[in-house]
Amino acid sequence: MNHALKLSLAISITMLALTGCKRDENDANPDSTALSGPQANAPDPTEKPADAADTAGTAGTTGDATSAVAANDAAAAAGAPGASAASALSQADAVGLVGAVDKHEVAAAEQAKSKKVTGEVAQYADMLHREHSKNLEAGKKLNPNESSPEVTALEEKGRSDLSTLDQKSGKEYEKAYVDAMVKGHQDALTLIDTRLLPAATDDNVRAFLTTSREHVAMHLERGRALQGKLGGAAQ
């Protein structure tokens, strides 16, 4: 083999060796070409953004808090346990409610007299007018709350009841009037026992409520006796 041929074979072997080394380097670093190209900084499509989980967690917390506030508001509106006790009364509220009852009974008695009720029904109406008027004046000395929502509601109910009663006349009215007085005094007695007396801490207020209760109980007893004579409650 001449010298030129040997030199040509040596160059070829060297080139093959260099090509093989380059291939081995690429196999060892398969991403080297991609990382050097224009997509080197592109995010991995299979990788979840780092802030996604944090954002989802924050949204969940905010949603839960909003739901909790809404639930509490709904519970408060519905009077559920845990809501503010809207039924708690002050002494001024308690005296104001007795005043609302007194005013209604006075107005009802005046309506009865305008309807020309007779006999024992007329006597009953006179007694209620007299004693509830006296009680109303006694309550005013104790600084009642006469404009609370409950007082307003009770007064509105009283006006509605009298409007219904006013549609009757004669013996039908007398019977309906007595029936209404029995129910009204029973409701008032329950109110005093369950809510008004428990609210009283002042001796004068407690004495007033106790006296009011005695009168209401007596009026209820008289009304029931009269109701029996008239044939019982209206159907």
C-alpha cells in the first residue's frame, strides 16, 4: 500500500471516530438541541402552574366564608339557635306591651257600647273599659316603650280584630265580642307569664305586672262564665 493510500485511510478512520463521539454525546443529552432552540423557555404542558393550587385554595376559603356568613344571616332571619335573641325584652318593652293590651281592651269596650250591647255583656264591657283604662294610666308612670316593633304589631293586630268584629251586630255581635275577650285575655295571660314577668327586675315594674296579671286573670274568668251563658265560643 502506497503512502497516499495510507494517509487517506487514516483520515477516514479519524472522521468516523469523531462522528461516533458526537452521536454518543447527543444520546447522553437528548434535550440539548431543544434547550438551545427557540422553545427552550416554553412551559411543560403536563406541569400544573405553580399558583393554580394556591388560587384554588384561596377561592375555596373565600367561598366557604361567604357561605358561612349567608348561613348565619339566614339563621338570624329565621331565629335559629346561635342568632341574636330577638325575643329578649326590656322592662320598658314589657310595660309597653301591657299598655297595648290595655288600649285594645278599652277600644273594644267602646265599640261594644256603640253596638248597644245589653245586660251582662254591657256590664262586662263597662268593667273592662274602667279597669283597663286605670291600668293604662298606671303603666304610663313606668316609662313604657310604646313604639317597639312588638307593640306596633300587637296594636295593628288589635285594630284588625276590631275591624272584623265591627261587621257583626245584635246578638251575633255580643257573642263574638265575648268570645274575642276570652281569647284576648288568655293570650295576654300567657304573654305576661312567659315573657313580661321574667323581664321585670325593678320592684315597681314587677308589682305593676303582677297586678296586671291578677286583673287579666279575673277578666278571663268572668268572660268564660259569660261565654258559657251565651252558648260557648263562636264557630
